Amino acid sequence: MQRRDALKLLFAGAVLPTLPAEALAVLREAHPAQGYTLRTLNPHQNATVVVMTDLIIPETSTPGAKAVRVNEFMDLILTDWATEEERAKFLAGLADVDKQSNELFGKDFVNASPAQQTALLRSIDDAAMAERGGMPRMGNPVLVHDTQMQGAFWPVFKGMTLHGYYTSEIGYTQELKLEIIPGEQHGCAPVNPELMKS
């Protein structure tokens, strides 16, 4: 399976429990090892991504996006899997978040208060929903076309956040309570002799 094919599956939505072992292995590769060095995001962009993803998936009874290092997952996707155009559009979207924050609060997003950050992300989310007519996206065009990172910044960012989190070991096992390696299956069971008499 090619990485772009795995990325299509990654952005396909609620397929995680049914992915074949090969696809899960490729998606696990998308999660950087400890000590990963950022290659696309600069320190400011990375700090912005960390705050934004942690507001989308905060720590509750399970670790949040920050603990899972979703920012590093995004950096890896942007560096190794995204096209130059997709990468540029993503980075421009991050810059626009700062622009909006500066217009509203007179400071970059990471320097705004948590209440201001939350308000701005809700505003961005509301605008994205209004643009789609308030309806969630239906169907699964990403399986047909290689468009998983195309479109408006916010839906792409949210999709990457969710998939980065839920394909991580913590998201998959602690939040979804799924097994990465299923338990053993006993396909051959002893036959009941009573059933054989007929």
C-alpha cells in the first residue's frame, strides 16, 4: 500500500475499526518516534498548531492532542505526504489564524487568552459550517479523488487533528478502546458429538 493510498483511508472518516492490518501499519508509520525534529513547521507555527489541536481535543480522562503530539504528526504529513501546494495552503491558513487574532485581540493566537483562542476557533468553525450550508460533508469523495488535503484550511486542519489523534496508540486504545492487535481467534473448535449423530 502506498502512503498516499493510506492517507486517503486516513481521511476517509469512520473506518479505523475496519482497516486492514496493512493499512493500520502504514498509518502507525505516520506517527513520529520520540525525539522527532520538525521539518516544515517553524517554532511559532508549531506553537500555534499545539494550542489549536489541544483546544479541539483537550485532555480529559484521557490524554489530549498535545500529549499525543498531533503537531508532530501534522508536520510529518506536511513534510512527507503533502504536495507543495497543499503545504503552502496549510501554512497560509495558519498565518490567517494569527491575522484574525491580531485583528480581534491585538496579539498572535498563541499569546491570546484561552477564552479568546476558543472564541476565535468557534468563529472559524461557525464560518466553515455556514460555508457548507450548515450540513456536515456527506459521502466519501476522498476515496475516489486524491483531495484529502484540498479545500478550506479549517476542515483540513480539523481532519488532520482528529486522524492524528485517533490513529495514535493513545487515541486508538484509550479513547476508542480498540485493540491494535486483536486477541487470538480460535477458528477450530471441537465438534459436539451429539450434533454428528443426525
